[in-house]
Amino acid sequence: MSVIESIHADHGATFGERDGRTIVEHFGRPERTHLAVRNGVGLLECAYGVVVIEGEDRLEYVDNVVSNRVPAEDGQGCYALVLDPQGGIEVELYVYNAGERLLLFTPPAEAEPLAEEWGEKVFIQDVDIRVATDDYAIFGIHGPNATEKIASVLNGAASPDERYSFVRGTMGDEGVSVIRTDALTGEESYEVICAANDAEAVYDTLLNQGLNAAPFGYRTFESLALEAGSPLFETELEGTLPNVLGLRAALDFEKGCYVGQEVVSRVENRGQPSRKLVGLTLEADDAAVPESGAAVFDGDASVGEVTRAGESPSLESVIALALVDYGLESEALTVRVGGEEVPATVTALPFVEGSDRSGRLPAYQ
């Protein structure tokens, strides 16, 4: 559930569902809102599952089961993956060191099973794992004026400069933590975390105090992320090998990648991937949006499939992400849309250059 659903309803929100959680789809005219975020700043209630890990062995335990090194310093974080025994992505998560505890942000439906699975594997270690999704509200601030927005309402600290780092301060009378994120929308971006009981007051401050922010929902977030070339968990990441997606920001090759108690071969040493993630621009002026799974062809040969696609408000054309054969050299392809082959051109990512670059852009771009 949204933490402040009634507030969103008062602002005319249309609701939907992502990963089993009620989210705001849009507040009307999502394409216009998309451009407002690209040119200014927008405010989104984020949908995460939250897992809290405490105990003397918390750092060692989490470090042993995720793909990246967990920072030992309070106020620092990282983006990391949990891999299955074959090396595919099972869960993505952000790990933040909050002093006496680690905060893990996961896709909403993944928090409960992750906490249960990890809890069953704790033996003699001093580790306590619990789901705390309902304890927090998390708001995203995105846009070229995002840093200015945070500076206009955050008291007691300066906005954090480094990705995955965070500071503590206040907004109004409410305590908050502010994280510099990995810019999935291709713009400067932050997340503001507060207690669920303070969510209404913090949202009002972010919306109306200092530099105004445009409220937006997940339909706009997803169109911004598509233009930025950001692979997302449900459509590109889940079940895929990280090196296929070029997700170097989530991998530390100085350590092994652990799954439970089993060490998996380092992803870097699995050899050349069989596929790669590319951008496609459909060339027909009246092209329909292809569905996820739509076949991609090089001449008569099937060379991949679309993972997600949409109309780009910034470019006024249909764009798509696709997983294609790694050795593909042709840039002139076709995509099957409604039983017809529509011409498409391989396009360098990001489709749109914003005020920041997504931390998930494939390393081979």
C-alpha cells in the first residue's frame, strides 16, 4: 500500500499495482509531467520493501551473500545483487549502513521471502533480520533541479554528493535521511526517507516548500527510466546474468559472489555473454508500441526480443530496450509489432542525455 494514499487521491491520482503494492500510476497527463521532470524537478512516492539487519555480525553476513562489498562506514551504501546458483539475478537491493543497523531496499514483493530465507541460514552468527516496510516512507526527487530542491528544504546537513551516500537532517519538524541515488531517470536524483508517521508532513514539505516539485507516478518514472536506458528488475534484471546487462556498478570482482553458503564463480570469469542489452528506435512515424517479448530480426534471422518499449515524450518516437545476440553487428533491424515487421535502428544508450547518467547503463555502451 501507498503510505499516503489518501493524500495522493486528493491530488487526483490514478492508482495501479507494481510487484504486489499499490502505487500511483499518474496524476493526469503523464507525458506532460514527464517533460516537467526532465526540465525541472518531480516528486515520487517510491515502492520498496525494507529489510533491517542488526547484530554484531550484520556486515559480515550480508557481505557474504551479495555481489558487492558492503560499506563499513556509517552514511554509505551500495547497489548489489543476490545471484542464484547459475549466476542469474535473483534479487536486486540497495544496502545502506546506518550505524547500528543495515537498511536494505528491495523490490516490494522480495522483502518477505528474502528475510525468511536469510533468517533460516543464520546459525551461530549474531544477526537479527526483520521486515520493516511499513515503518518507513520513501520519496524520490528527480530532475535537473533536484539538488536545488533538496537544498531548499533540508536543514542540518548539505545534500550528499556521492552516489549511495546519505545524510541525516530535518525537513520542517520531521527527521529525515537523504540519499544520493544512482539516477535511474537520467537526472539528478535523491531519496528522502522518514518514519511512516511523518510521511504526510514530509511529502507536503517536498511538494510545496522551497523550490516547487511536480508530483508524478510510476508511468512517468518508467518512461523517464526507459529514455535513460536503465534496466529494471521486473523486465530486464530478474533471472539474467549480470554481465549480459553490463551491470558493473553492482559487482565487486575482488570478492566471490555468494548464494547462501555456496560460492558461485565470479561473473566476470563466466566467459563472453551470449546476449547484450541495446536500445532500439522504431522508424515508422505511426509505429505502435511493441509488447515485451516481441521478436527482433536481422533480415530473416531472429536475433533477440524486446524487454520493454514505450513512446518517448522527449523524442516523440517509439523506443525500446532489447536483449539481442552478443555478436550482432547490424544496426538496421526489424521488430514484430502486431504481426508486421517494423524497421528499427540500434541506438546508443541513453536515448536522452539528462543532468546525470543512470548507474545501470551497460558498461559496454
